[in-house]
Amino acid sequence: MSNDFAALGVSRAVVRALSDRGFAEPFAIQKLVIGDVLAGRDVLAKSPTGSGKTLAFAVPLTDRVAAEDRRPACLVLAPTRELASQIVEEWRPIAHARALRVAAVYGGVGIEKQSREAARAHIVVATPGRLEDLIARRTLSLRHVRALVLDEADRMLDMGFRPVIDRLVAQCPRERQTLFFSATLDGEAGRIAFEYTRRDAVRHEHVAPKHDVADISHRFVRVERDHRLHALVGELRAERERTLVFVRTKRGADRLVKRLAAEGVAAVAMHGDKSQGQRERALARFQAGRVNTLVATDVAARGIDVSGISHVINFDAPEDRESYVHRAGRTGRAGRTGEAVTFVGGDQARDMRRIAHELRLHTEFDLAGLGSRPHGAPAHAAGSGASRDRRVNRAAAERRKLASARPRRRSGRR
């Protein structure tokens, strides 16, 4: 069996496992990284969420870890329970092709069962705090780790994990392979990247365009606070796949789910006050398509990597450019198309205009006519109908023209 994964040096067993899961060709970050990981090199990779970075390290490390290795032979540190769980789910069928065990370690669930599973696993994917708990209980040791991966390292730093990460890395053997994946390699993330990599690390960058992925269309809709629920129900009743709705607060997420239920629209909420079991059940229902609407806060959604999200709706407008990019990036992934819809009240227009212009979405923003009507008008109808479709099509054409005029950024080894 031969495909682009095989051309990168991936074993036949792993290529077959990838093919069985529908992965025929590697994504850009995977093409950049896999060969170096298979060669045993340390890697620093700058890559945004949703670019396929999980398989960029999971595929080659599956070939580098042997079933007879002392355990755990590979450690992956991740910032959130959701991300750790999703890495394991994506990795497990591939690892199974080479008789390797993969275990997740994170808080919010029983520690005894996790201890037993982690002790038997070749590959452990863990959040830093719970991993340190297991080590303190002497149920797990890192002295046999041959490969260390820090995934979404910048997010772990933002969450204050630097001290515990330092302690965990210090317990791993000095002679190891280290892979560092981050949305940025500047500032503190860059400094610790070079501290943790013991050898001459290969640096790769895969950077999405500033306006985010090209397969996402962006729509801004003028909706005042009292009319947002009506506008949202109208959006959700349209024919579509899964929709992720963003709100700013945990309480707001729960309240919105109840208000949607009263309108006959089923939804589940995901936020930091939910137990781990509640979060996993909500995500499982969403992934399986039993519920097509997930209402989440920004922090809770950091680890969400669900295929088939056709729409992202900003029920509460994002606070800054980075938040908008993070939210919109949940859709239009893995070569699929998607749409990001943002509800904007009159008192938010100025801030959202600035964000839109920074992302080169000024054409789409101007089409919403946010400066042309009274602030109290229930204007979500202005973003619908045939006239809106014509305006959106013109905006898309304008964006394609702008994209073709901009020079393409080249990615690769530095």
C-alpha cells in the first residue's frame, strides 16, 4: 500500500490504519513534521489549532515506540481535559495497529482507574496537574520516557502551567526526543521551547492567513440584545450540520440552552463548571449528531476538535481579534467549508468594526449595514434573503480577489 504517508516513511501497518480512518493524504503540517520525527530529531512546530497537528506527532511516534518498550515510552502534555481526551481518541486506533496502548490522564474523573491504565500504557496523554498527582502517588514514573510532546504549549503557559511543566520535564530522561507544538514561538513560548529541546531542533512553521482559513465565509448580523434569541433560533432551524454557539459566560451558556429548549431547539452546554462526565457526555452527543447545537464558552471550546461543524455563531460578540480567530477556526476544517456568523449590537459595532478590519473582513462587516439603522431596530432580517445572498456573493468575490493579490507565505524548515 502506498500513498503520501508511505512516501514520508510511515510503516505499512500505520498507513493501513490511517486509510481505514479515511486519511489518504497528509496535511501541510504533517508533511513538514513527520519525516523529522521519524528520524528522531527534536522539532519546534508553529501551527494553529485545526491544522492536523495531532497526527503530525501521533503517526511518526507510533512507529518510533515499540510494543516491548518500558512504559510509558511517550508522554504528551496538553492544556485541557478535552484536548487530552481527543488526542487519545484520534491516536488509539492508529496505535492499535502496532499493539500499543494509549491512556488519558486528566482531572475530574476517578484517579484509581486512570492510574492502572496509565501504568500499562506505552503512550500517556496528560494534563500537567493530574499527571503530577499520579507521580506523587508513585503510581507512574517518567524515567522511561523516550519521546516528549508539548501540545498547545502557548495555551499551557497562558493557563499558568509553567512551574509544573518544568518539574515534569525535569523528571524525563535528558536523552529523549522532544516535540514542541505551539500557535506561537515568540516570547516565553519560544524561550522554553529552546530550553526543553536538548539537541539542534528543526523548526517548522505552518501559518494560516491573517483572515483565517479560506474555506470559511464570514457574516455579521445586526441584532440588538432583546432580539438575539429570535435570530439564533432562525439560524439554527435552517438546514445545516453541527453548529457551535459561543457565549461569554458559564451562566449564559446554561441560560441559553434552557431558552432554546423552550423554543423547541435541542442544545447542550459546555463550560468549566460542568463536571468532567457532563462535559464528555455533552461532547459525545454533539459528535454523534444526537444534538446538533453545542453552546460553549471560549475556554471550554479550546479543546474541541469535532469534524462536521458547519457553522459557528457568536451569540456574544468576541472581545478581540484572537478570540474571533479561535472561534471561527472551529469550522471550515480539514478541507471542508464553513460559515462564521456574528451577532452585533449597536453598542458593539465600533469594537467589531476594528476586529473585522484587522482580519480584512471589512467588506463583510460593511454589508451588515451596522451604521445605517437605529440601534433599537430588530435588524437581523437585514442579514437574510436574496438581497443578502447577492451581497454575500459579492463579498466573497472581493475576498478571493484580495487573497489572490496577496503574496503567499511559504512554510517550511528554518
